[in-house]
Amino acid sequence: MSTPQTTPRRLRCAVYTRKSTEEGLEREYNSIDAQRDAGQAFIASRRGEGWIPVADDYDDPGYSAATLNRPALQRLMADVRAGKIDIIVTYKIDRLSRSLRDFHKLWDVLAEHNVEFVSVTQQFNTTDSIGRLMLNVLLSFGQFDRELDADRARDKMIASKKKGLWMHGVPPLGYDLKKRRLAVNETEAALVRVIFEHFAEHGSAVTLLRELRARGATSKVWTTRNGRKITGKSIDKSLLYKMLANRTYLGELRHHDQWFPGAHPAVVDGDLWDRVQARLSTPVSPRERVEAGKVAFPLRGLVVATDGRALTPWHTTKKNGRTYRYYLSTRALHEGAKGQDALRFPAAELEAAVVQQLRHVMTMPTLLADLIKTEIARNPKLDEAMVTVAMAQVDKLWDLLVPAEQTRLLHRLVEKVVVSTDTLEVRLRAAGVRATADEIHAPTEVAA
């Protein structure tokens, strides 16, 4: 008696094809056609095992493997989730993905729906451990090749900048673009020099900004290659400090932390640049100038203990030249107090905590409300919304300010910092909030 033959289970197979560029796709028989035919032939060779092709084509011409956001791939994965596919066939693994991380995302979906993956030219599938091992090895090489492409692109970027080619989009104020290189715009360059010279002489950002408003000076006005117009805006503190720290004006081009000299004509000379940088690192008030040679303590005169007694700035320099800064209770320093009375705070940690709390308050209108109401009672013309917006602007600007400006704002905004071993209270100065808002919203003057 003969044993009846069992019919193999029908396995629905989808062929996925991809080509990174559209080059050559206009040909009558192109790479997409070749990949599809190879996949269909492979499916036909397994017909005896129940493999049959699905009716749909899943072709992504002109799409890079760097992203999973490809129309045909998304449609393919949707059909996988809908249970319409049992096996995915590609010419090579990198047609589906070059990224190990991206393929793992796809593989998680395939495994969840019991869908197999087969590569025609690499002769393996994912149904056994050897196939999965080979898959990871091949994808690792694919990712390695992609990283080599990224390295080559980076090297090309560096080489271009060394040759003086501008790769950053809109040029800075003071320059135009000619044949992809920065060329001096004499009108704007004159303004840039005025800015540098004024700051080098006076060191006051506030005074300089008022003069720039009076001149009607604005940021760069530019039209991009695709016709998009970039309008000029009044120069604010953020842009001012970026300009004063921008080595492009010295004729240098930047790539991350590297600067390449001699890339284009300079707008400011080395002597003017050095004078400005010296100003940026020098305290601005008379008292701070006297103490410029001393160790900086931004919270000097603001920190007190809960008993009202001031904490004294103190520092020590070790043999290795490293300086350690602290805020110490007066009783610990002068009276030898110990325990709870001997408050001792590392300066950097305390200063960071105060700034963090101050910036949190500046971005929370509800926390500013009482202070603003107090000032409105004194000055009914004060605009609550204007003050709130100004404080938010100060928060955004904070990281761009030089230390001297940050210290000036701390002393204007903070009345007192009350500390204990486990508490920190920052008390704001209502008048300082109003004065800062006035400075931020200083009216534009009309040039005579």
C-alpha cells in the first residue's frame, strides 16, 4: 500500500528591490528589473517547496538605505503585519538595509509575524542559527561600508574648508559669497569693525546695542540660492556675543573644534581681536576690575546662612596649581565653629544650583507674578507681559553671556541666597527684575 504524498504549504513570497540613485533607471532594462527577475527566478526554483510569488511589486527606485522611510518598504511591512506575506526575497541584504540597527527593527517585525528573509546572491535564510549569524556579519560589513562613506564625506568637507570653500549656508554679517568663497562686503565689514572697536574700547554690550539700534543696524540680509529671502533683524545680545567670538572675522574657517587660517580675507586684525577677547574675559564694574587678579566668586555678598550671617568666599591653591573655591560661614572661618554652624559649600556647586533655580523662575510666569505685582504697585505703567517675556529672553541668552555679564545679572536680580545644610532659597530683587526688563526692551532710538 503506497503512502499518500502531502502537498507542501503554500508560502507567499514578496520580492523587494531598491536602487540608491535614479541614474540608469531610464533604460529599458535597469537594475530594479534585474533585481526583480533574480528574485522571481529564485522563487520559481523553490516552487516544489510551495513557494509562490505575490502579485504586488515592491520597488524603491532612487531611495537610500540610510532611512526606513521608503514607500515600497513601508507598503511591504504593512502587508507583513496584515499576514499577506510569508517570505521576503531580496537580491542582496543591503537592498533592504545597510544599518544593523535598522535591520533589527525590521527583523523584530518579521519575527513577530513568522516571516522569513532570503537573500538570492548570499544564499542563506533566517530560519536557522547559521543564517542569523551570517546575517549579522554581512550587515556589519554593510554598516562598515556606510561609515566609510561618512568618513570620506567628512574628509571631503575638511579638505574643502582648508581650500577656503564656504560650507555653512548664510554667510556672516560682513561677507558675501563669490564662487563659494567668502568675499568682504565693505559696507557690512565697516559696521563689524565699529562693533569690535566700540567693544574693545568700552566693554559695554548695553551701550553698544543702543548705538546699533540708533544706527538701524540689523543682522545679515540674504537671498538663498533657491530664492528664499532672509530679512535683517535688530542686533541683540545673543548675536552680538556670537559675532565677537566668531573667528571667521579673522579669516579662518571652522570644522567642529578646528579652525583653518587664511581661508578668506579678514575683516578685523589680530590686535583688535585680542583686545576684544581681553574685554570679554575682564570684569566690567570698577570693583570687579580691582579684584580681576583674584579668584572669581559670582555670589560674593549674596550668600547668607539662615541666621542672617554672611558666608565668606574662600579658596586654596594646592601644590599642583589647582585652585579649590568655597563659601564658608563666618563663624567657621573666624570663630572655629563646627558641626551645623560650620557651613562649607563648594563654590561651583552652589553657584550652579543658584543659577539653575534663577533660570527656572525666569521661565515660570506663575513664580514671577508676585514680584511683578510688587513693581506694578510702584509703577502702574509697568507691562506685566513685557517683564515676563524679558525674563524668558534672559534665560535663553544666559549661556551666551560672558562671566562678567552673568555676575552683573546675578547681582541685579538676586537680593539674597539663604542656605543651610539641606536647603537653598534664592530671593529675587523686584526692582532688578524691572530694570532687567527695561534693558532688554530698551526702545529703538532714531538717529539724528
